[in-house]
Amino acid sequence: MLAPVFIMNYEEIKQKVTDREIDCEQAFESLAEIGYCPNLLNDDNGHWAVKFDGFQNVPMGDEPEDISTTCFIEAKDWKDSIYEALVWALS
């Protein structure tokens, strides 16, 4: 028998990330499950940002395809680790 699937809401994800009860990968997957589209970005200088807004063309099928994504990242959004960037974006 399969275990029941538990889908967390945004506030539960935020709390579990803050408490380090789930890792960043699980947080990204959980956010996607509830309709968010988190973007993880790197500035090639050791800084990370997570954004939930931006523009991209819509994929037309189920298979991966080329897309173009544009996000605006303010200087305050850049953090020294993926974890810090995720916590900042969720706050």
C-alpha cells in the first residue's frame, strides 16, 4: 500500500525551511506542487537569489524545450547561499 501524499501549503513550507526540517530541493519541489514557479539564480560571483516572478514563454508540451526566462533581481535579493536566498524569498 502506498503512503498518502501530503501536500504542504506555502506557510508550512516556509516554516519547515526556516526550521531546517526540509532541504532546499524539497522546498522547491513542494512550492512547484502548489503552483509556484521558483527560479534559482546565480550571479557568477558567488551570490544566489530565488525569485517567484518573471517572464518566460510557455512550454507547449510535456517534453523539455528551449525557453527564455527574464527576472529582475534587486541587489538586496542576492545572498551568499541557496538556503539564505530561499529563506529571503519566502519572507
